[in-house]
Amino acid sequence: MIVNGGQDYYVNDTDTAGDLFTTAMGNNLNSGKSPDRPMASLAALIDAYDLDAGDVVHVDNGSYAVVRNISLGSQDSGVRIEGPALGVAVLNRGNTTTGSYVIELAAADDVTISRLTLTGAVCGVFGSSTSDSDRFTLVDSRIYSNSEYDIALATSNDEAIISRNTVSNGTDLPCIDIHGNRSVVAENDVSGGSTGIYVSANSVTLADQIVVSNNRVHNSRDRAIFGEGQVLIVGNTVWGQTTSTGIEVGPGSKALNNTVFDNKVGIGSSIYNTGTATIEGNRVYRNSQSGMSSIRIQQVSMERLDTTVRIDSQGSSLRTWCMRMPIQEFAWTRAGHKCSTIQCINRSEMLY
Ligand SMILES: [Ca+2]
Ligand SMILES: [Ca+2]
Ligand SMILES: [Ca+2]
Ligand SMILES: [Ca+2]
């Protein structure tokens, strides 16, 4: 283990065109401690140093073949790893055999990754159920074309922040898969996957709520956003699930103030046995089959202010909702769309 000096670390590939942080080609024989002595491999640098809070690893413009997982352990807690503000630092795992990740969290708390492109792995960022890497932050990055998930953080990884990233893949699994308490998924652009953002909360306690807010999610196979447990899905824009559903809420979750259009079904719920999902204040329009749909509709409620309104099923083959509630305002429906069975609507729920 090399003794640290200063808090800045440098990585570069062998192409110096457009470099912002470094002044020389990367080489793993370098110390990685100054702009003219960058290392070539982020994994090698992480392994060589015991990193701490305040340490910043600068990964310069370039293409990096990631030949083994970049594994962040407890001794690396607090580190920030950042790419260039202009240009891209592409970390390509080039390996989709089981267990291949670009970034693997292994008991590293308070890690921040910013402005990196992560691709070519089973999973771009992975934290297992025993990783217990809390307060992980991923911002301003691009994660795409990983063979299973782009980002997967299991239950032990609490308080993650996934924000302002562009995330996409073409797989049968979610692009973003989040389970840790008090996590936030915000302001990302997410496309593809079976589900764009899949959030299954372990806790039913409000204090542990996971928030999915202000994302743009589109063109996923099964649904754009799914939440179950203590999950708040708020302020997202969701479109382009032409054969499936925009937002699906399971027991304990709430869809609030989202804009949902050009899907087969706008907002659906999946309450199989017990539980309540809440759908409130959304703008839902131009969905080809129905604005809203449910599997067990009688167990779903719609809340307006402090009033809980029951929703009854009608047309079970189409699973179309007919909302029976004290008339607040009449909804209007679009001719030819099967959401026309919706008869009246919450004042704040624009559904047409
Ligand atoms: Ca280390
Ligand atoms: Ca470079
Ligand atoms: Ca340390
Ligand atoms: Ca934890």
C-alpha cells in the first residue's frame, strides 16, 4: 500500500488528446499522484491506495478497458471518482460473464461517482445484499448496454442518490434496480429495460421512504417505473410504453403529480392480496388502452386531500377503471380511447 500525499489522484489512457486533468499518458508504473504521473487503470489505483473522505480520483478523457471489477472496499469509503466536465471517460468492462461489473461496491460508504460512462458489464454499478455500502452517489454519468442491470443496489445499500444520469439498456431486467432505504432516484433520463426504474422498498416506514422524482422514463418493455413498499413516485414524465404500462404502483407506494402519456396503460396498480396504492394528482393522457388499470382494483384507493375514494372495477377483461366518487369535477375523455369508462375524476387528476 502506497503512502498517500495530497488528496488528488489521476488516471489517463494512452491518448492525450482533449485531456483536462492530466498532461501525460497513463501508466500503472506511475504514482497517479500528479497530473504528469497518471496511472492507466482505475482499478489499479483503487487497489494501490487506501482512499479516504476528501480524496478525489480524476479520470481523464479516454477509453478504458476494465479487465476486472473496480471494487470499492471499506478502506475506500468517502472517495470521489470523477470524469471530465468536457468529453467522456468510458469504462468498458468488455465482459458479460456472471459477476462482471464495472463498479462493485463492497462495504464502501459515502462513495461518489460523477461524469463517468459505464458499459459492457453484467451490471454497471452493483451492490449486493451484503455489500452494505451506504450513501452511494452516482451523478452526471452515462450507464448503458450492460447485459443485466445498469445499476443494481440491493437492500443493504441505503441512502443511495442516483441523479442526473442517462441510463439505458435493451435487456430483460430493469435499467435501475433500487432496494435500499431512504434512497433517491431523481432527474435521470432512463430508457429501455424490462422496467426503467424498479424500486422495491424493504420498509413500510415513512421515514425509510424511497423517492423516485422528476425522471424522464420511456420506451421500456413492461413498465417505465415500478414501486412497491414505501415508495413515492413524484413529478416524473413517462411515455412510450406502447405495449405496456407507464407507472405501476404496488402495495404501499404512491404515484403523485406525474405526467404519463403515449403508453398502452397510463398508470396501473398491482395489489394482489392486501395493501393500498395511492394515485393522486397525475396528468394522464393519450394512452391507447386505458388511463388507469388495476389487477385488484377494489383494494386500491385514490386519495384527494384527506378524502379516500374507493375505485370499483368495471370491464374486467380490459381492467379499466370506473371511478365512483363524490363529483368534484367532471373528467373529459377522448373519443375512441377506452379510458372513457372513467366517469368523474379527482380535481387534481387530469385523465383524458
Ligand atoms: Ca483501496
Ligand atoms: Ca486521455
Ligand atoms: Ca480509507
Ligand atoms: Ca446499510
